[in-house]
Amino acid sequence: MYDKIALGMFLRTAREKQNLTLEQLAEYCNLSSRCIGNIERGEADPKLSTIVEICVVNNIDITDLSNILFSDKTVYL
């Protein structure tokens, strides 16, 4: 099991580095801003395809994502 809070913090940091609002990211990913907010707060358990889509929009390297999902160490951008 991965750390949902660490993943959410990681995704929020990436979104902010791209200067995207929740609403903009949600639109690009075809999700609601509420859904994105829940993911970023660690309150949701998104499908892998949703996580990948968010990562594509935020230009997140798959290696950084795998460090969050499949290991105990936390990666901050």
C-alpha cells in the first residue's frame, strides 16, 4: 500500500510548480476540482490511470512517481 498523504503532497507540489490551479488541472484531466483536492489531501484512493494522467499534465517523471508509490522513501520536487 502506498502513502496517500505523501502522494497527495507530491502531486500538489508538482501542480504548484506548473502554476496550475486545482480547476485548471481538473479540466486538463477531465476530473472535478473536488476530486483533485481529495487526492492532494490524501483523502481519495485514485485509480493508477488517474494518477498517471495527473502526472502527465504536471510533467512528473515516472521514476519520481514510482518512488512514491512503491517505496518507503518520500520524494519532494
